[in-house]
Amino acid sequence: MKKRKPTVIDMFCGCGGLSRGFMDAGYEVLLGIDNNVDALKSFKENHGKAVAMDGDLFQNSTILQMASLTENKQIDLIIGGPPCQGFSLTGKRAEDDERNVLFKAMVNAVAFFQPKAFVLENVPGLATLYKGKAREAIIKEFSELGYTVNDQILFAPDYGVPQIRKRLFFVGLLNGEKFEFPKPVLTPDKYITCGEAISDLHDFSNNLGTEISEYQCPPNSEYQKKMRKKSTQLFNHVGTQHSDLVIDVISQVPEGGNHKDLPPGVGDSRKFNEAWTRYHRNKPSKTIDTGHRNHFHYEFNRVPTVRENARLQSFPDDFRFYGNKTQQYRQVGNAVPPLLGYHIGTKLKDYL
């Protein structure tokens, strides 16, 4: 008899990076909820038979709708990354920011569905924000529902993601056990680099490319082979038209450098921390953000394409992004790297 896959609901799913990782680890994703139409389209097209729900998580009726859309099936796992702007180090950190209480929507869903486990993901700053009050509130609320909660900050390159990115994960188990987080799979000297991640993706000579195109180079690293495994075509590899002035400034940034390496008077329009950052082919990338103006290819004088960013986030090439280019960049930048989801999901199976 075929063993049933553990079932998953993904709240605040975005395009579904976290749930794609769980899918690849052998889970059945039943439902993703968000309120961004383009992100939901990307979620729907990349998660098998999963339902994409455009829902308002402030409304109590939403949980009943979730139950209906999952046909009242047993839910083994609820995962989600409540919007982190309220907790983020970049936004204005207002303690009463309504987005700070969006994790309560997850608490309510866990109380209703009683899954065997939950996974809540957020920015590392949440652990210390308001003297740790936000972290304590999350642990307290889920503990009161009977879950044993453990939290840890994971460093993406340790798990095969070619990008400097830290994320905080809370994992709660209903069976009284304490979740042990997966051990790193790579040491710093073996981290996947930008070159190993994207060197097979071509530059643009005569035009900026199209949403669907062909590969022009064979894979030349194990990581590239892994990313291309299920894909025969190249999605979302479209260049950006820069002005001659911008190209001139980029061309003066050395590999691995940023605005501090520019000559006096060059690139003065942008002088903040991440401005004019050029990746280094022999290192992981900087944290992928939701825009596409500050980071540049290690070799070519342009911003990375959506597909190149997706590779640096560990999205496999068969994962296609929908919406306009700005929306696609945002979806990639907001996502949890699927490989982090995969490693947590694989470890969590021992408990489920």
C-alpha cells in the first residue's frame, strides 16, 4: 500500500518558495494563501494540484474557507512566513504595527486544524526585537496550544543556497518532542558560489530575451545540473535595459566591490550600504532583495535577471514566475529559499 504523503497548508505563501522545498522533500501541498494575485498565480502553477486562495487573514471566516478548500482533509503541517515588515530592521519598527500580529492568524489556524507540527519563518531580527518580546509571544501562544516549540536562525549557505541569507525558524511539535534542526550540509570552504549558480546563463547581445527561451550553454557545475534537472526550457531570463550612464558606473565597480570602490563623483546618486554592489563569482551572492537596482552581475554590466536571482535563491529552473518583471523580482526576493524548506522538511519527516 502506498504511504500517504504528509499534507501541508502554506500561509502567507507568496510564490511558494518554502512550500516548494517541502514538496521536493515529499510532502503534499494542499493549499497556499496570500493576497497577491501574481504571486498566487506563480504558486498555483508550481505546486501540483494545490489550491491557491486569495484570502484575508484578518477575517475569522478565512479558516472555514481553508477547511472547505482542503476538503476537510487531515492537515499534518502548517507553514508560513507572516509579513516581516513590522519586525524587519529596514522598515519602521512600530510595536503596534498590525502586521506584527499577523502571526496570530497562524496561531488561529493551528488551533483549528491541530496539525502534528507547524513551521513559522521570519527575519532574524525578530528574535531580539522589543527585547525579545515578539519571540516570547510566538513561543507562548503556540505552547498554550500544546506545541513544544524550538527556534533557530539558519544560515542559507550552510544548506547549499548560493546566497548570504539568514532566516529565523520556529518549529513546533504536538507530540511533546523537541525538534532538532538539520545540521549544515556544507562547510564555508564548500559554499556554492555565484559562478557555480549562474555561469551557464547567457548574457544578451542583440536583444533582452523573452519569458521563455532556450539554454545557450551546457551546465558547468553540479548545482547547475541540479537546477536544470526537470527543465528543458529557460523561463524568466530577461535582461534589463540600462542607460549608458548606469552601464558606465557599473563597469567601474570591481568584482565583489560596491559604491565605496567608485572614483570620486561617480555614482553619487546612490551611496547607501548596498548601492552599486557587484557580485563575486567565487563567493555566494548578497541577500536577494525585492528590487532590482542595487546588485549587479559579477561579469556583465547589468542587474541579474529574475532567473539568475531565482537560482541564487535555490529555485529550480522548472519553477516559473508570473506577473510583470517587477512583480517577479518581488516574488523571488520575498521567498524563503526552497532548499531551506527542503532540509527542514526532510528532517521533520523523522517526527511526523
